[in-house]
Amino acid sequence: MIRAIERKPDGILDCDVKPDAFASILEQRDHLLWVDISEPEDEEVEVLLNAFGLHPLTIEDCIMPNVRSKLEQFSNYLFIVMQGIKRCQSGDLKHVELDICLGSNFLVTVHDDPIPSLDDDWKRVTRKSPICTRGPDFLFYSIADSLIDSYFPLLEAVDARVDRLENKLLVESGPETLQELFNVYNELMILRRTLAPHREILNRINRREDLPLISPANAVYFRDIYDHLLRMSDLVDAGREVTMVLLDTHATVASYRMNEIMKTMTALATLALPLVIVTGIFGMNFNEHPWLPVSVFNVASVLFVLSIPVMFVLFKRYKWL
């Protein structure tokens, strides 16, 4: 699906621009054209090639998913790949790729999955928000800022899970707790691998290394996104460190509980040892013994009764129980 908005120099918006008009709008340097394409088809790819003159490698990147975010400069536009993240119904995290082509008077966004933050920016533009009055680079800033800010609710949810696991670990350290710890750790690693490339992109934009399409007046705003990325990276790193400590703590608690169980079982086995010795020496299948003037059963019974409390007192004295 393709949708487009044209902003004219007098501030009038045309929210129903047809692909046939793209070429004529691009010729007017004081006009701004934003084209958003979701789930691109062959015809829409043809529009990108013909109207905007995009490089075939850019078209290929827009069609094929990219694992890593990046920024590439071409003769008449910048190509930026950004990654959003959403939680699927299964509970797993999934990357949502957003491909952006930034030109002198146009902005093209391509994505396969719905991106709520992008839809919010589209609604803001249709309501004549000032985000499109300062050029396509400021519009790109607004889209990137909304996309990066969409990470915060997810990070807060993961951080809340880490705090809950921290309180739960000392009470319950079973297999379910361990599995949840690993799930949180994997999510933090996904977030870490996703956020790191964005920092490289924003750092390059802030330095304005041969990026004439980013005006100096608007480049300042990208520092705010970079600061948000630093905050998120700190949160992810802190959560990752806490999760690793919790994993070590889980192993320590499990080992301690196993040692306690083994100590108790060993003590019980030791308490039963005199019974085995007595029955082994005197036997239990006859009534008289040449060493004893009384019944073997009576002697064995007395030893049975006396051995357990005596050994129990000794274990308590030496703090073995």
C-alpha cells in the first residue's frame, strides 16, 4: 500500500497524492513530498525507481530485510535503515524494519509491518503539525525520535520483570524461574544489539560528516535522540548486569539447597548406621546368644532406642544438624 502527502510553500497539504504526480512535485524544489509504502509490491517498487531515482541497491535493501541498522549516502539522497521492536502474541520480541530515503525535498519510508509510531507521525502531519514545516530532514528527525521513544515502554516492562525476579529468586528458584531469567537475558541482548547501531547512525549525523542533506539548524535536534539512546543503553546494560548476577545467585541458591538436602540425608543415614551394626552383630533370627545372658531381641531393642537420641545430641552439639 502506498500513501503520500504533499506540502506546498503556502502550507496547504494534499493528503491524497497519486503516484503519477510524484515526478512533477519533485521538480518543484520548494515543495515537500512524503511517501509511505507498506508491504511494497512490484508496481510500488517501480515507482521508487522511476520517480525518485533510487539506486538498485537501495531498492534491494527496501525489499529484503536487513539485520543491522545503517546509514548510506548516495548522490541525491541518504538511505537509513532503522529497527523498531514489538512484542508478538507469543511473547517473543520481533524486529520491525523501517527504511528511509531522505532527499532535498522528499522523504520515502518503506516497511513491511505496521509501525504505530510512524502512523502517529502521519496523523500529526495531516493535522498540520509544524514537524513538516522545517524540511524533510526535520520530518526524518521526528520519525526517528518517535521510533526510538517507542523502546521506552518495552524497556520499562523488562526492567520491571528483572525487579520481580530479583524478589522472587530467594523465595522460589525452580526451573520456571531459571527459564524466565534466561528469557529476560535474551531480550536484553536483543535490545542491546538493536540499539548499538542506532548510536553509530546518530553519532554520524551529529558530527555531520559529509551529510549536506542534514541542515546545521536541524542537526542539533538529533542530539536529543542520541541522549535517549544513551539512556536506553545504560538501562539495558544495568539490566543485563543484574540478570547475570541473578543467574549466578540462582546457581548458588540451588547448590546451597542441594547441599542442605544432602547433609540431611547423610545425617539420617548416619543415624540408621548403629541399627545396621547392631543387627549385623547380634542378628535378629534367634532368641539366645552365647555372649549374652538375656534375649538378643531385648538387647537390640535397647540399643536401637538409645543410639538414635545419643547420635542426635552429638550432631546438634557439633552443628551437623
